[in-house]
Amino acid sequence: MRVLFLTAGKSPAAVYSIAALATAVRNAGHQILVATYDELVPTIVSVGLPPVAISEHTMDSLRFIDRPSGRIALPTGPEDQIPFVGTWFGRQAAMGLDGLIELCRSWRPELVVGSTCTYAAGAVAAHIGVPHVLQKWDWLDYRELKPHAEHEMRPELDALGVPTIPEPDLCIEICPPSLALPEAATTRAMRWMPGNRQQKLEPWMYIRGERPRVCVTLGSMIKGGADVASTPQAGSARPADELCGLIEKLAAKDVEVVIAADESLADEVRGRYPEVRSGWVPLELLVPTSDVLVHHGGGVTSMVAMSAGTPQIVWPPHFFHRRYESLAERGAAIVLSRMSNSMDDAAGAIENVLSNDRYRQQSAYLAAEIAHLPSIASTVGAMEELVASRR
């Protein structure tokens, strides 16, 4: 069968989240393509998948397109975040539909697989009359975004004769069962596997050291020289300053700090703290060697930690804070307010996790839950059955 995968967003994490399933589908003998915006093509190539660019728009240029809904203003407060994010994903879907339809006319997929917030996947699948699969890219709840995306896509949906953004024929859920929402309509669970780009490894990256290891990351989108709007904490000056501030707070403690970051950002950190290991490291190798992962609230980053059984300290975005609180209530994380930019708070949370074995035990429980979910291979079989049922 021919399977068209779609990604949404600008973050490389959107690609990493579907890489394992796309690879498994191809390894099962099927043809695959991955449709995306041009700026994510290098990331798709880096994980060994075949990309097709359906639009040259960028995350920034999408905001300034003159559409019936107008230009998209940046959020000014927590209450604006959900409408902003939902509208932006809807616009990305809308502006990619023409390219998607043209691709489908020439390549004729038998199945369309979209990741979370890839609202064009269901629309194009309905238009060409093939099944649609949704693979969640992480464990977070994005349902509040859909009405705003649908409002933004209204002209395109009307032109296709599709009344609403369609629900998937098969939903693949990767959330650990104890964290799943009671009202979630899960149709099939799948054991999550990471799909990061790789590089030449050094032993310290995959071997635990003698001291407790604190791994810190701000995500794959943050690069050196980024401004305050890109940082995970309100009030921060620059990502490098945030990272170096935390390193300074931990200097007197008997811990090893490792910074997992884009090389441009890592260069800034190494320039000020040459003794600190920093750079691009595949998290699925580094996090299992760590005693705590400090991160920005990325869902894929959190999935790496959960699958490794590593406790987390998180500054999540406002609209994810409630979901991360459930992870804290489970005892596997400490969640800090995004409005806090205090390195004292972060250092205190790290000391709390390292001195309290309960965080490790509860994180190990989540890892065991993930490990017992059905394999990716069995999920490919379910996708094959779905396509066969429509022939």
C-alpha cells in the first residue's frame, strides 16, 4: 500500500514523533512519502525518510497572510494562547491543502497518516476517499485547539465540501494508561518509540557517570541568539543566559550537568562554561543515563523521559500546565510555573528530585506502562487491515 504521512508545525519534534511508525510501515514493505512544509525537509531527511515539500511558507510568514480571518497576532497573555496556536495550525493546514491535493492526484495514496494538529490530513483523506489515521505525537491534550483551527480553515473546508475537520478512522494513542484522560476516545494504543536524528556518539552520552546527572534541554527549536519570545520562561533574557544561570546555581552541588541543545546554543554555553558537556545528543540515549531531565514542556521530550523512567522538572506552556500537573500528581515530575524565571526554584526542584526516591519509582512505573503497550509492528498490521477493508 501507499501511505502518505503528514507533519504539522515547525518543530523537528513533529518529525521525530512519527519517524518510528513511518519507518516501520516502510520496513513492512509499503511505499511511504512524508509531506511537509519546506522548512522541515532537512529534518525529515536527517531521520532517513522521503520528504515532499507542499509549501514554501514558513511559521513566520503564515502569520502575515491576508485571509478572511486577518493576520495572526502574537498572544499577549495566557488567555490568547489557545486561540493563537489553534488558528496557526489551522492556517498551516489551509495553506498546504493545494499542494497536498496535487501530490495525491499524482501519487494516489491509499492511506493518509497525520500527527497531532495536522488538520489537513483528515480533510485531504475525505476529499480523495481514503482512510485517515491519527498518530498522537505525544501524551498532551490538544482538543481545545480544534475549534480555532476549524474556523481558520472554513473557506478551504467549504471548497472541498467537507463540513468539519474529520475525525480519524483510526486513532493511535501513545499515552501511558495511568495518565490517559478518562474521556479520551482511544481506539488503539501503541508503544512509543523515539525517532531523533543521530550523530557520532561518545561513551559519556550513553554511559552513566559517577555523579548524579542533570540533563537540561530547551528543545530542538531553540538556537543560539534566540530572543525572549523563544524562551520557556517569562522574563528570561536569552536561552544561553537561562542555561548558564542554572549551571551557576548547580556549581556548588555534586552533580554533573549536561546541556542537550542545538550546536549554536551549545557553543554559547561552552564559551562560558567549557567544562560542561553541551551539544546535540539524541535524547533517547542521554536521558536513560540521567537522574533528572529539566525541560521546556515539549511533549516529545516528556515522552523520552517517561519511556526511560527518568524524573522530570518542567516549565510547560500555559495551555499544557494542567496536563503536566497530572504528571506531577503521579509523582514523576515537578512542574514549575512558566511565570517563574527563578533559577533558585529550578535548583531547589532538582535537589528535591535527587534526594527523593519516589520520583524515580513513579517514573519507572510509567516506563513499564509504556513498555507493555502493543508494538509498532502490530499497529502497522491494524493499518493494513483498515486499508484492506476499504478496497
